[in-house]
Amino acid sequence: MSRGSLYLLDEATRLRVYDQGFAKGYTEACAKGKPEAEAKAYAAIYADNYVLGWAQGRAEGRAEGKVEGLAEGEAKANLKTALKMKELKVSIDIIMQVTGLTKEEIEKL
């Protein structure tokens, strides 16, 4: 896990997520019958890892969303270009070459 993803979290979020992780870790340690001091130490380690995992998941989600958004934008641009070319009476073969769309997709426009 990358500690760099922690920089994407503001302090309030980091503390909230840490508290959630601590509570889960403490509950888990107590359920295993660990003494209180050991349960708190276990919970602190659990919470640190919980925050790292949460931050990494958030960073990965943002990256995936950005890629999906760019792909969606490119697809819309290709449709818009194809429509304009079709209005200008450009041949379907050329529109297919320029936009990467199929003949069926172009004919639906």
C-alpha cells in the first residue's frame, strides 16, 4: 500500500477513518480475549492499516473514474464528429476511419 495516497485525505477524514478502524480493531481484539493494553495496541495497528487501505481504495477509485470519464468523453466526441461528417455528406467509410465507429453506429445517427 502506498503511503502517498494518505495525502489525498484531509485531516478530519483521516481521523474519522482512523477512529472507525480503531473501533473495529479493538472490537476484534476484545472478541479474541486479548487484555485491554494488548487490544489497544492491536487496534492502533489495525487502524493505521485501515486508513492506508481506505486511502488507497479511494485513490484507485478516483483514477478509475478519471479513465472512465475520459473514455466516455472520447466516445461522445467521436459521435459528434461522425454526426457532423454525416451532415456534410462524407462517406461512411471515411467516417468509420476517422472516428473508429462501426457502420451500424454511424447509420443510427
